[in-house]
Amino acid sequence: MKGKIKVIKRNNVSGPGKPVKAEYKTKRQTAREAVSTVTNWVSEFQARKRDETKAAFETLLAVKPQPSEL
């Protein structure tokens, strides 16, 4: 069984075209993005902790019937 061979003619090959410009960011922009990312992480972490703590207190302080009351 023969393998397939793809023939590319020179006329059909496109050249490199326009070079793609790399996005240039200043140090200030990069630092601002990093600070924003970390701030979001901290906010999400604190919100998650608050929710977990609230749920724990609600289950701890929930009114449960005592065995003698049943």
C-alpha cells in the first residue's frame, strides 16, 4: 500500500506576507495587570471563605431537636 504524497507547487505557496506585530506593553501596564489579577484572586478567596464560614455557623447554630424532646 502506497502512502499519500501531497505535491505543493511553487506558484501556490504564499510568502510570509506582512509580519505580525507583537503587542508591546509597558512595564506599568504589565504591573497593573498583575496587580489586578492578584486583587481578583484575593477577593474571590475572601468571598469563598466568608460563604464557607457563614454556612458553618448556620449549621452549627441551627435549632435541632434534642433527643429528649422527640
